[in-house]
Amino acid sequence: MAIPWGAIKSLLIFFGPMLLPKAVSYYRSVRNAPARAGISIQPVPPKALRSLAILITTVLILLVRALPYFAPENVFVRTQSRLQIPTDVLFNRLASLRPDGVLTPTDTSLRAKFVNLESRLLYLQFGPEVLADCPFCTSDDPRSYFYYAIPALLAPHLVNLIIVSLATSDLVGGPHGPKWRTTAAVASGLGAALDVYLASSYNHQANARATRLGDLDLFFWDARTYRFLLLAGLDAALAFLLYLSSTNRAFATPPSAAERVESVTRQLQLTKSRLNAVGIVKNTAIRDEELRARTQMYWQHEGRLMREVMEEREVVEGVNDALQNRINIQDITRDADAYALNVLPKIEYTAPETTVG
């Protein structure tokens, strides 16, 4: 049963003012979560890029498959015939459109199945392949066609689920793919269940009152288009979420305590190796006579140059003005003492033990 547009508009007017601020707040919290956790935006990692390539390729294939060109043929649309047309007239028109005027095996099977209006209504619900190929289905038992059509209904969902599982695997997507694997699997399952439910609950008798071709509800062909569009939308949404999480734009997971400890340890080791390298270079410069002489010459020249600069009148006046008006010597002395206490170990003097007697 279709929902009137007026009812939809009334629901939007009633719930919109309540849901819109919550949606905006949730979006802002998700967008600002990486910044609050101290995580910076990064380029798309190579493994995540592979997953995105698989998903985007799948989206393009699904969109192409949704085109009417790739849909199974509808004999009523092909021959521009109404539903109640006599069977012989329908297939004579169809034969005139076939090469050499010969019907295909599927056409012949459909001709044998079009024995009453019920079979034509089931044709519009389940399509030509189910009606022509099912060996045990009869129009007296419409549910038999539904049972036979279930594998064909689930096949696109299962294939897409396999592709999504591959794209979100740790082997292909790295650490960024598995976090969306459960969400993608649940969404795929819900999409498949919805597809089966709509096919099962569809009232095929509604077409019995259609007297013109334009009045027919081509359920099978419309459902096929919507099925591929739904799967394409699911894969596109998954690709977008994977892009956001892999680049730390949203849904970023802060590093665990073990990862932070490992990162700090690695940085400390790098700093230590650099300090060791500086110590080696300085030790080499001191032990080598030529380098030691050049070092002494540099510092002698530096000292002489600074003395000449400090003796200039403008420099002396600037230093005196800074000491008297702009610089607090006590604060600088206190900061220097605190820095020295933090850098150098505190020396504790212990009184020597004395024995009496």
C-alpha cells in the first residue's frame, strides 16, 4: 500500500524540528571526534585504496546492470500488447520480431505456460526465466513459483556480500576494513530479506484489472532495477564510510594504550640514537687535533666578535633598557634554577657517621 505524499509531508513537519538538530549534533560530534582524540587527517592508506577500488568498481558494474538494456525481455512490452491478448496472436507478433521468424526455446516454453490469465500475472511478478524453466510450478499453486524464484532473488545479494567481505577483509583492506565488515553484512542481510519479503507479499492480482499496457505494474523488472540500485547504494555508502575512517576524517579509532606506549618508545629510541650520534661526532672532534684546533679558533673568533658587538653604544643602551624596563631578572633566574634542577640530578649531602667512644 502506497503512502500518500501528504502523510509523508505531515510526518516530516512533525518530526523534522526534533530530529534535524540531533542529526546535526551527531554529525558534528563524529566530525570533531578525531581532533579531540589528537588524530590528524592522513592520505588514504594503500590497503584501504585497494578496498575502495573494489567497491567503486562494483558500484559501476551494478549501475550498468540496472539499465533496461540488460534486463530480461518482456514479451508484452516487446510486442506492445495488452495483458488479455490471445496467446496465438501474442506469439505470432513475437515470432515476427525474431530472426527468421522462429521462436526461441524460452518463447516456446512460455507459450505452453500462458494457458490462463493467472500465468500471465505470475509472469509479471517473477519474470520469464522462472515461468519458463520451473519444472514443478503450476498456476494453481502460485507459491511454487515463489519458492523456485528465491535462489535467483538471493543470488545478487550473495555475490555482492562476497565482494564486500573481500573488500573489508584484513588481507585487502588492512586494519580499516574489518571495522565495517559486520555493518556491511547486516545491511546486506536486511536488503536480501526485504527483497524476498516484497516478492512474497506482492499482490499479482492487481494487474488483472489493467486493460492497457501502460496500466501494467511490471513488478519483476522494476524490482530488478531497484535491487541493483540498492546494492550499488550500499556499496557506495560502505566506500564512503571506509574513506572517512581510513583518512581519520570521521569514525577514527584512537590508538590503544599499547600502541601509544610503543610509539613513545620508538620515538625515545630514535632520540637516543641521535644523541649517541651527536656524542660520537663531538668526541671525534675533540680527539682529532685538527678538528679541535678549528673548534677553538671558531670559539675564539665568536668570543671576540661578541665582545666587539657588546661594546657598541646602541647595543649597550638596548641591553640596559631591556634589563630595566622589559625583562624580569628574578623570573628568568627562577626558571633557570628550575630547568637546572630538572636536567641535573639533585645532589644530596649526607653527614658522615661518627662513633662515640
